[in-house]
Amino acid sequence: MVLTTSIILPALLTLGLPIQAGKAKPPVKFNNVQYVHRYSKGNLHEYTPKNQSDLKKWTDMFTINDYPQVKDGEGLASIANAVLENYKGAKAMVVRTDSKPRTATKPAEHLIVVLFPQPTFIEAAFTRLVMNGKQGASLVYSHRIYGTKAGDAMSTWLKSNGEKIDKALMAMPVPKH
């Protein structure tokens, strides 16, 4: 069994998400890039661009997590707080958080942007938590930069791409998966 080296997977596992093998899913398009399904376990589905098939060394990843136990905005807020605490427990540096209040036509949404510095890479994770029909879901875009001194390069990348990624993620409907 191949597990990705994503830092997000262990954080989500601590939320008690079931783990089981999954079958191939349709591709996901995010920010004008097509992502190919690579891996599923239970309610977690990971995708990378076509040219990034090695899950041990990828640069861009899109992850969809389903939270079938979440049935309303309060449950979604609770999961958002749990995800944030799990990220902090994994030594993430919180870049920003944001919550969009519920409107008459749209449920509340939450955004968490964190950095996971590691000895040989740094990973930025943009996590949007949203209701998908009658259950919660998260859409996670992750970007890695490899190297022992990747912090400056990530800072430059975030300045150039962070706002664009935020907007694209917040505007995206939950893909079929």
C-alpha cells in the first residue's frame, strides 16, 4: 500500500476518518490545471497534475475530504476548528484563517492557510471547508517547494500566487469525486 507523504493525511486521520482503498475518480480541474486521481482512502481523495505521478515527491496536490458526519453549519465550524488544531499540532505555521458567514442563499464557509516547514521541503496548504449538499467537505490545494532552505522561495511564491489560489479555491464548486 502506498501512502503519500502529505502532512495533511495524518492530521485528518486524527479526526477519525475511516480508511479504506478506493477506486479511480474523475479528474479535477483547479486553477486551469487538470488533476488526475492518484489515491483514495475512505473519505480522502488525492489528485496531482498528470506530470506529477510520484506521490513521494510532488509539487502540487489537490485533496477532497468528505465529512459525512457534518450535517450543518455548526458541524462544519467544529470540523474547521478541529482541522486548524490538527494543523497546529503538526507544527503548521498559520498564515491566515477566514470565515464567510451564512447568507440566505449560501451556507457558511471556512478557509485555513498554513505552512508546514520540513527539513527537506516546505508545504503550503490552502483548505476550504464547505457544505456539499447535506454533508461537509474540504477542498485542499497544497504546493511544495523542495530544498533545505525553501522558506524564501515559498515566501516569494505566496506573494505571487497566494491571493489567486485563495480566490480560485473559494469560487470552486465541490468537484464530483
